[in-house]
Amino acid sequence: VMAGGYAAVLLSSTFSVPLRDGLAAGEGPRPIAIRGEVVLLGSEARRGDMVMTTRLTKITYRGVYSDYRLRLSDGQELSATLTQRQDLREGEDVLVGVKAEDIVILDEDRNVPG
């Protein structure tokens, strides 16, 4: 977390995104979560504060929605869950976007034996 009201988010690249209320600068590295339902794909991705290219590795149709498994350039994986079908194919590069307000900064579990 950086000063000046912004946080550095490291995924396949480092992104500078606005800090959410209640998060103080200088708290050090923190894990994040991004819900699959808020991930933007394809042309919608450019609406995100963080936009990156991923590789679509798997599409799973689940009736009213589909899961899209995506691999970032550094090997990390994420999934998008969408109710609208996308004209995408496994193995192709896909733009992914995430809005800053959809990034959930997780609290460290301090009760885990170390």
C-alpha cells in the first residue's frame, strides 16, 4: 500500500488504484480477492481501472452462466463468471478488466500458527 491515497496492486503487472475507505497507507503487502462476477471480459474490459491481457484456458457452461478460467502472463489464474455468453475460444488471448471498487483487500489471519 502506497501513500497518496493509492495502492499498488500486483497481478501480471503493477497497477496503481485508489485506496478504499478505512485502509491506511503504509500497512504493507496485503492479499486481495476479486469476485468472478465482477471481472470484465473483451470489449467491456476497458471500463476497468486495471486492464490486462490473459489467456483463456477453459470455458465451463453451467446453464444460466458460464465460468471462464484465465491465466495471467505471470502464471496466476483467475476466473470470470458471466450470465451473458461471450464469443470467445479456449486458447485465445482475452482482455480482462477490474474496477478498483471491486478489489477486496483481505485481512491477514493472525490466528494461524506459524
